[in-house]
Amino acid sequence: MKSRSFRRTFLCYLACYFPLPNRLRVALHQLAGVHFENPGKVFVGYGVFIDIYSHDCSVAIGEHCIIGTGTRIYTHYLDGGAIPHTFYEGSVNIGDRVFIGTNTVVAKPVTIGSGAVVAANSLITRDVPSYSVVMGVPARVVAEREIKKGIDVRVKINKQR
């Protein structure tokens, strides 16, 4: 049991901190337990750390996703603001054609819907709807995207913040 956990952690650190080609980074993440719909159609930037806390937790990443450099994806989260403290663990699901900007942190078991755009330096602590644009700490929906035939035809900006 301990050797499997050590192997996962070692593979995650190897994929994160060594300057490797994208295909090799994706392959190392796969060996550590991350599920990619189509590994050849996903870009995982340098320094992306995907932490799988336990065997019950998983990370699934769809096709044509771009995950920016320095992003951290965690399958667990300790909410220290709640009394009593609440510990969350579970799965992170990232849909197809998702863009996650540089240095974003996914800090809870969440689902990021297909076509979503996550701005750089955001903190994701709740589910992100499909075809939405989120930003901030914690991330909030700032715009909705309308897609026709694979092209953005309209972006509706939310006035409230």
C-alpha cells in the first residue's frame, strides 16, 4: 500500500518538476492514476501538479484541454473556516475543450464543465458551469460563452460581481 502511494507521488513530482516533453508528462500523470479521454489531445504545461489523495479519488481530463504552467489540481481540501473543520475528498472532472490558465489552483473535488475558461491565478472551490468564464479568488462566473459550429459567437458578461 505504501509503495503504491510513494510511486504515485514520485510520478507526480517527476511529471511536475522536470522539463519533459508534453507527451511524456501526460504519460507520467497517467501512470500516477490520472484518466485522460484522449492523451494525445491534451496539453499539460510545465509545473502542473495533479495530486491524487487516495484510491477513492480520481482526476478525469477530457479532450482538447489546455492546462497552464504552474497549475495545481487537488482531490482533497480542508475547510478551516468551518466549525468543526470539514475535510473534503473526491474526484475532479474536467470536461472537453477546457482552458485553465497559469497558476490556477483547483482546491476541492469539483467538475469543470466543457468549454469553460478559467483565468490565470484563480482558485476553484466550486463547480464551473459549461461554456462559462471564471476568475478570481475564489473563482466566480464573470461571463457566459455562446458557441455555434465551434466558434464563439457571443460572450455575455455578467454585470454583478
